[in-house]
Amino acid sequence: MPSYEIDGVIPVVAAGAFVHPSAVLIGDVVIETDCYIGPMASLRGDFGPIIIGAGSNVQDGCVLHSFPERELVLENESHIGHGAILHGCAIASGAMVGMNAVVMDGARVGARALVGAGSLVPAGMAIPAEHLAVGTPVTVTRPLDVQTLRWKANGVKVYQALAKRSLASMRETTPLAEIPVDRPRLSTGRDVSAPLHELRRSHDALEPR
């Protein structure tokens, strides 16, 4: 992984955390154990500190940064979707920021809350714990139901397992020219995680009419 010292400050990555080789860490970045940092993620601790709490995941193409002397903090088991941008904000334990969402300076996403994909959380806004916030800018629409909370918690566990799988078996290789007959399958599957709308559809199908 490209990791850069600046002003004598070197990133810290705990044992048990996985950082993809294409992710970039600069300066005052601390990544605690059991985290997953995805391909092309950029964590720039060249102005203010970036702290990634244990068991969190920061997925492909995310950008994390802040103003000078302002912390960006992800508490334990935060879940940051592909392409999200976080700037000088705080994400509480178990919260999820959806794909391509933006969370601005001084904003706080409460514990186990969910920011919808493509949403904008303006500077200084606070999202209540266990609530859904969607839109540009976001509106807090409703409390999260039990099914959504369980789905989010399971997603965190899936990425914690992916960190372990990646540490154990991911390596750079050359693509094959064709599919071999005995090609192995991945060690996870649909029973581990599925899109929320599919789970809702399955649940609705089981409901008595």
C-alpha cells in the first residue's frame, strides 16, 4: 500500500487490519484492528487526524480528509460505502454512509444511523441514532426498522470477515486466458449478505395474506 510520512507523522495500521495495496495513507492516519480499507481509497491525514475505529470498513474509492487541526473520526464498526466522501466529520459506532454520499465538516452521523446512497449531509448537521437520512441535502425521514438494523450489522460482519480473507489469501496475480474446469468458488455467498430490497421482498412473500 502507498503509505507516506509527512512532518514526521507516519500512518499507523494495527495488526488484523487489511489495507488494499492501491489505497493511499498519508500522515496522521490511525487504522485500528479488524478494519477493511478498499481499493483506491484515499485517507489524507496531511491537515487533520483521521481515526478509523476497530471493525470499520472504508470501501473502494472513498476519500477521507479534513481541515487543519480538525479530526475525522469513524467510531467502531462504521460502514462507509463505495465512493463516499467524508470531510472533517464524525461517524458514530455502527453507522452506515451509503455509496457516493458526502458528509461535510462538523456533521455527525449518529450510532447505527443510515445515510442513503448519493446523499449530502451538510456541514454541522447531526443525524439522530438509528434513523434514515436521504436526499441532497438530507432529510431525516424515519427511524430504522429492526430488519434494516440487522442488515446493517450483518454487513459490518461481512466486511470484517473480508479483512481476514484478504489478509489470508489475497495476492497479486496474472489473469487466466480462459475459465478452468476446476476453478474454485469464493468462500462466501448469497446466504452471508444480500441487498436489502431482496430481503424485504422475501420477507413480504412469507407474510400471511
